[in-house]
Amino acid sequence: MLSRKRAEKRRKKKQEGTYHFWDLLFEVVFWIPELILLPFRLLFWLVRFLGRSIFDGL
């Protein structure tokens, strides 16, 4: 939901022509934690999937 609002705001700024370097910099700063946490999320989902598929089969 939050990323959808950010995307709409970004699209609106680009259409209005008010998209500046600082806007890009803030977006990069917000995406860095997401990129750092992504491998851990994928690993968590993989372990959860494997656990459910093994233990639900018993």
C-alpha cells in the first residue's frame, strides 16, 4: 500500500515536471533497506514453504 502511494506520487511529480534530484536521492535512500532485507525475506519464505510442504504431508 505504501509503495503504491509512493509510485502514484512519483508519477504525478514526473507529469507535473517537479521531479528533482533530491526526489531521486530520497527514493534511493528508501530502497536501500528494502534491497538489503530482500535476501533474508526470500530465505524466510523458502524455509517456510519447505517446512509447510514437509510437515503438512505427514
